[in-house]
Amino acid sequence: MLVCVLWTTVAMPARASPTAERTIQQTNSPPPLKGVLVIPLDLWAMDEKDYYAPVVDQLTEDLYLARQAFLRGDRAEAAQQCRQGAAFLRRYESRAPSEWKPRFARAADDLQTLATRLEAGTIHAMRQMYPAFGVAYYTDADLRWSTADADEWFPLVGKPGKRFQAAHEDFLRRDFKAAATELRKAAAYLRLESSRATDEGKKALQASVRDLEALAREAEQSGITNEMRLKSAFAGAEQALANSHALNAARAWADDSRAKAVQELKAAALDLEESTSWVGQEARKVNTEAVQEARLGWDKLTNETAVAREEFAQTLETLGKRIEELGRQIRPERGSHP
């Protein structure tokens, strides 16, 4: 798997304008767990309106490299990368549940067909590649990603927050087109996380995705005039992420998967911090205390004693309540926008 090499060797894009791709650093995450990748750049397999797919695994790396090869005119290399993506999907098709197999098969077939068309010279624009890319990406995101390990999903914690910060900067500069792009990219991360969520967590994440996409359309069409609405949408999205991770932590804890529970709790605490950065000082103070308690809770669990496990369970419950309370504070501020 070449993802580590790609992520650590790609040249940093020049910051030539406010709309240029931003380098995204995870400055607010805890020290990574052993084996967890830290992704210093945001790379996108698809990054045009209606098609946003971050590079998060082998498949999306293959799509990214196919896109880059096509843009520099190397159709043979683009075709080869598409075939590698198809092979990735075939491997998962062979061991996927029976109800998933048709989607994996279709996605792999579409990439194979695209590779053939690239070699035949019948693909003339990236937009012609995106339908096959989209089928492959959403198959991967909806099905395989639902069982992703922490070394895949944990490095993405904090990515939406960086996009929100960038969108806010664009808003202040009145660069609404750039803000719309950042909003859609943040929504892509939330959509990806929703595949790992419980039913309750998925519902809130999908509502935030719709809200962010509506804001993106508004930004493009008429510009956003209400900064508080923007901040409220950011706070709501981060709160939905925090809630989803907390619910995942509770599920892992109930399954006696303590390592998974700790990882999800860490992510919930980080997203809670992100959410409170967009709300008032009082909420920020209260939730900062809850995050500090959570850090103590996951540190104690390493003792593997009955007392430590009981305290961790209590920490998880307390953090979950803080997240729910924050959600109730945010929703009234959002007015008619769900």
C-alpha cells in the first residue's frame, strides 16, 4: 500500500491565492496511537462541484493518481491506476457480505470500463471520469468504510474543523465561491464519517451535511450575510461528529472493545472542543472541563483495573451528556435551518 509514501512526499501546494488548496495540519489532535497515520495534506480524488472525495485509503489514492495522470496527459498511467482501483474493489467483493457484492462488482466494472476508454482515447475531460469515480468512492465509503480501523479514520479527526476555519476566513474576505468549496469539502468528511455511525449518529450527521450543502449553494448564489448562521452550522456539524463518536464509544464499550472505546472517546472530545470554539464563552468553559475529564478517563483505563473501567464508563457518560447539552444550545440559534 502506497498511501504513506504518497502523503508524505507530495509537494506542498503553493498558496498563490485565497482559493488555492490549503495545507491542513492536525494541530489539535493528541499524540497519534501506535500505527495511526497522520496525514499532513488534504488530497482529493475528486474536487469539483458535486464531486468531492478525500484521499483516505488505497482506493482513493488510486483515483487521485489516475486523476493526476489524466491531467498531465498520461492516459496509460490513468488507465493503470483505474485498474488498480478496480482490483482493490474486487478484493473486498470476494469477502463482502452477499448483499454488498453487487455494488462492489458494479464499481469495479465501471473502473475497468473507464480504463479501456482512457486507452482508446474517448475520455476528453475529467467530468467524464467522475461518474465511475463516484460509484467506486461511494461504494467504498458506504460499505467498506463502515468497518474501517482506527488507523484509517482517526487521522481524519479535525479535518472538518480546518475546513470550517478556512470557510470562515473566506467569508470574512467575502470570497463566497471559495467558502462554498470549503463547505462542500467539510460535508464530504461528515458524509464519510456517517457510514461508521450508529443510526442515531447517522441521522444527525446527514442533517449537518444537508445544512452545509445548502449554505454552499447560498454562498454561490447570493453570498452569506449572517455570520452567526455560519458559525452555528459549524458548531452543529462538530457537535454531530462528537455525538457520533461518543455513541460509537458506547457501542464499543458495550462490546467490551476497550481500545476502540478509547479511540472513539478521544475523537468525541476533540470534536467537542471544535464545536465549542464556535459558540459562547460560557459553553466553552463548561465543555473544556468535560474534555479534561475525558482525557483523565482514557488515561486511567490503561491501568486495566475494575475501578479504572468504572471511572471510564462514568467519563463516557458525562461527556455524552455534555455533547447532548451543547446540541440543545446550538439548535435554537439555528432558527429555521435544521
